Amino acid sequence: MRFSPVCLIVLTTVLSETSTNRADVIVRVPFVNVEVGNGVRVQAPFVNVQVPPVVPAPTGTVVPPVVVPAPPPSGALRPLTLPEFAASFQPAPGNYEVLLVHSRTGCPVQVGFTLPCGCPRKVRVTKHQLVFDYGRDKVTIRFGLCGQVRVLYH
């Protein structure tokens, strides 16, 4: 859709004037009609826009603000349960810091552990522990009483 520069200038002028003046304004040029007063109405080929008037709040009336909860930060992670973590985690050698749900308290807890070189033969999940079994080596993350988390290397 194309508007001539003159139409755009007239439209901009009319719309900017409406914020300060409350007079009715009608602009008719070939193929474009703009009516401002009780709202704004713009008609052009393939365009029909109507904006209702803004009704100011009565004087002395307190309008409560609309509160929209902020979304969580994009980097925020939700803690995973042990089964969720075991299903999504791809074990590779290195150091890890993960946020897990403590299986006994239900609270999020930060768990740090290190996995050795190689691929684990088995990853076992029970109600309160996760075991990476490398054959000779094992790494166990165990959730204890009172919110304790122990990482055992054996």
C-alpha cells in the first residue's frame, strides 16, 4: 500500500493536533478520508481504521494501576527432579552444577559434581540417589535427611 507524502504529512499533522485540540477535523483528499474528533477514522483504498475516543477518568477518581507479573528471567531454570534430570542429562567428563529438587524436602538445591573420563555403563535412579556407574568408578549423588546432599566418588 502506498500513501503519497502529502497524505502522510496531513495525517501526521491531524493526529498530532488532536492531542492538544478537541475540535473536529475532516480531511478529504483523493482516495483518503481522515476524520478526527470523536475518535479517529481513516479510510483509504484497502484500509479502514477506526480508533474509538479516549474517555478521561473523572476528576478525583483514582484508577488502580494494572499489575502484570514479570516473566521469569530467561536464564532462570526450574529445578528438576532426579528422574527428570536422569532422563535429560547426557553424561560427559567434566564439572557440573545443577539445580535439583531435593527428594526428601522438596526444596531446590544446588548440586556440584565431577564426572570422570569415559561413558558410564549404567545410570541408576532411585528415590533418593543417582548413580553413574563407570565399572571401576562410580559417582553417587545421595539426598539425605534434613536437606543434606552428598556426592560420593568410589
